[in-house]
Amino acid sequence: MRTARIFLWSASGVLALLVGTASAVISNQVKYPSKSAALGVGPMGQVQANLAFASYAVRQATDRKAVVSSHERELASSAYRKEPLSSAALGLLIASFDRANDAKREKLLDLGGRLTRRSSLITSASVEAAARRNDEHSFFRWLSRGILTNESLRATYIGAMAQATARPGADATLAPVLGAKPSWSARYWKTVLGTPESLVNAAKLRIRVARAPWKQTDITDADPVLMLYLVRDGHFDTARQLSQVLGRPHQASTGQGDDVALANFSRQPLLPPMDWQLASSGNLGATIEPERKLLSISAIAGARGYAARRLVELAPGSYELDWTISANTALDKGMLTARLDCAEKGGNSNVAQEVDLDAGRQRADLGRGLISVDPEAC
């Protein structure tokens, strides 16, 4: 009886030691895979996978072109046989295949995509594979998945998405992704504003997500910047469409009374220059008081420049400009002027119209046929 009790206590001690060792392996297999591998007890498949992944990650940190070594591949292969659900092992096996094994690599990528959404190796390999076969839907889907699940590479993935926005048809492919308004969407819009070749498609994408079924019509911080860049680069039609879909209709004049867009100061500008673009420098500033339909201008002596300007669409014809001005002091000739000019780059400056603005209620004629939306007239 005493012998049996000693045996049980001994067995319990050994079992406790094994459990403790296995627990140590489990707790250290991610942070310290080499220590776990040295213990040689417990779920070694995951340990081997993490050890291979850590080795590869260290080499890639110093050399972005580093490939999976034969030793790392052997570890990953052994780990995958023991742990078929190990994303680290599967990711390394996928990364180890060259383009000559594209068919096998694609099968593993499909398996990996169903297995996990959080493997940086599987995600980056899937992005690359989708780009190689020109599958834009999969390309953007994997990019958005990587943005959501990999914080360390989020900026890289968002930058890649902003660059890829320039691809033909990218606005249609990206609309369901950005239409869902993911948590990173504001960062995407900020990034794409710094990608000149993507601006037009970014505007088309913004127009799409403002429409049904997404209806993102609230004006964001990125929208006024996008509008300014579009006008700066001469994409007037796209800018007009964006203004309209965001609820800031850009009126085309029929020459009848108050329908000319220049006539009104009834709302605060949100999308200049489709709305009024107001000066805000130290020596010249302008503000709008919508309740009074009033534009207030303040300037120091010698100040020059535009106090307020706006892009308008005017059909060819004869126009009148009328205004009412109250000033603290008399206005000398040329002190305050209104100017109409063609916004087209390389336009003919001879079509410009400039009128001196005097205090009081005044009216001036503008030349017939000199104002046109036809680029050839500019």
C-alpha cells in the first residue's frame, strides 16, 4: 500500500512537471518560440511555426527582398503537419512558393483566406496574387481586410489603396468598400488627397458613395480639399457633379434675374470655389453673414488680392452686375473691383471683365458674348 502511494505521488509529480512544462510552452510559444522549442514538450507544431515565422520576420526587417529559407520551410512544413490550422505555418509555406507554382500557391491562398483574416503573410501574398492576375475586386477586398486586421501595416495598405485608386474603373470597385464607411475611411480620404494621379477617380468614388445605397452626403473635412484640387487641375465637370451630389447645386445662369450664382450671400461656404472662397490672411479677410445676405470685407492699407471669389457657369450673353455697398470711408477708383475671367488654363485674357465698385446701390453692364463656358472662347 505504501509502495502504491509512493508511486501515485511520484506519478502525480511527473504529471505536474509535464503539465507545467507544456503550459510554459503554450505561454511562450508566441513571444519566445526558441525557448519553447528547446523544452521539446507540448504543442510543438505551433512552436515550430512561430519559430520559423520569427526567423523570417527578423531577416525581412533588414532585407525586404529576403525569401523563406529551406530551414524555415522545413519547420513550417513540419508545423503544418502537426497543426493544420496554424496560419503562421501556412503563410510561410505560401510565401515559399515561387511563381512557377502559381496554381498550388493559389489553392493554398484560398485555403488560407478561409482559415484566417489576420495573417500578414497570407494577406500580403493574396494582395500580390490578385494584382498579378488583374483581379481588382479581390485586390481591394484583401487590401481592406489587411487595413482592418494589421495595424502595423495599415499605413502601407492604405497608401497602396490610394495609389490603386488611379486604375481605370477603381471607383466602381472601391464603392462597396468605402460605401460601408469602415473605421479607416477618413484616413484613406486624407491619403488619396496626396496622390495627384488618383484625384479624379477619388472624386468619382466620392460621388458614388454619396448616392444610393450609401448616401454619404455629409460634407467631410476631405471634401473641400478635393474640390479645390479638382478646380485647380481644371476638372470642372467633375467638380460640378461632386457639388451637386453633396447638395450644393452649382447653378448655370439663364440670364434671368436672381438665378445667377454670383447674386447671393445667403449661406456659409462649404465647398469653395463652388461656394464662395473667402480671404483669411492677416491683411485681408472676408466673412459672410447669411441672415443679412451680406459679405463683409476688412483690409489694411495697401492690401491686395481676392477678398472673395467663386467659380460660376454662365451661358454666352449680355449681363448686368448690380451691387449695394456701404463703406466706412470713400472708395477711391480701383480700390474695390469685381472681375470676371475665364477659369480655363491658358485662356484668352481679353475676355476678362473688370468693374470698379462704388459705394451705394450701383449697376454696370458686362459686354455681350464675352462670357462663355465654351473652352474655345477662352
